[in-house]
Amino acid sequence: ILRGKVSRRRPYQLGPATGVLPYRRDRAGGGLTVLAGGMNLTADVTWNQQEGLSSLMSYAGGIYVPRTVAEIRLSLSGSYWSDGGDAGGVGEKGLALSGRLNRRFGKLDTGLGYQYYASEILGREDVSHLLDLNLTLPLSRSTRASIRARTRKGDRLNSGGIFASIWWAF
């Protein structure tokens, strides 16, 4: 499956430039998805240009395996972006890598995920790691309960939390 997109956005203004986003934004990108042996493989590339700034390139890819050993579903993805910097300027770049394992135990749906994130913006580096655990149990045909625990450890940001929810479809 091939895909592509090209867009140019410039807000319409009446009078002086008082809009929140008064600049033109151009974007072009394309990608490919390959379905092979029950797996999905994806690759994408995107070019972004904001009026008055250097262009930004981003690259992304992923793999989804619906069934591996012991009925575990696996997904892996990664993305890299960079603006390359202006002549003599400091460039911005980032890398995000993530993986997730999901498995059902009876009616209980479980998920365990990890994300590595590293960026350099305005000469400042930041690295963080995120660990995420999710448990979901159906309570009836239209209701399910979910609990999620997350923790993020990084150079500049540390956070954690436990989130509980009840979903009702109507």
C-alpha cells in the first residue's frame, strides 16, 4: 500500500497579522505499508517547512506482529526527525523508539510497553524512558474497566501515575 500527501496552509486574515498562526506551512510526505506473513511493516518520510524557519525531515517505521509465541501481539516503532540547522546554527533532532507486548489471559487483556526518547533542541539534550502497564477487563457487553500504571524517568522530567477508568458503550 502506497500513500502520499502534499499540503500548504496559510491562514486567511482580515487586516493586520494578528492570528495565532500567521505563517505559511508546507508539508509533503509519503509512505509504504507491506503486509507479509501476517505482519504489517510500515515506512514513512515527511518534509515540513514553516515560513521563516529551516525545513524539518522526519522518518518513521514500524512493525506489527498480531501473533507471536504464546499468543503475544508485538509492535515496534521508531521515528527520527531533524531540521539540519541553519547555516552556522544549531540543528534540532529527535529519536523515539517504542515497543509493546499485548496478551489476553481469559477475558483480561494486558499490555506492557516501553519508550525511549532522545532529543536535542537549542543545544539542550534530553533523554527519557517510559514504562507502561495496562490491564483491561470486560464487566459486561457494553462496559469494561481499565487500570494503567506509567512511569517516566528522564534528564529533565520524572513522572508516574496510576489511572483507573470505566468505559461504557451506548
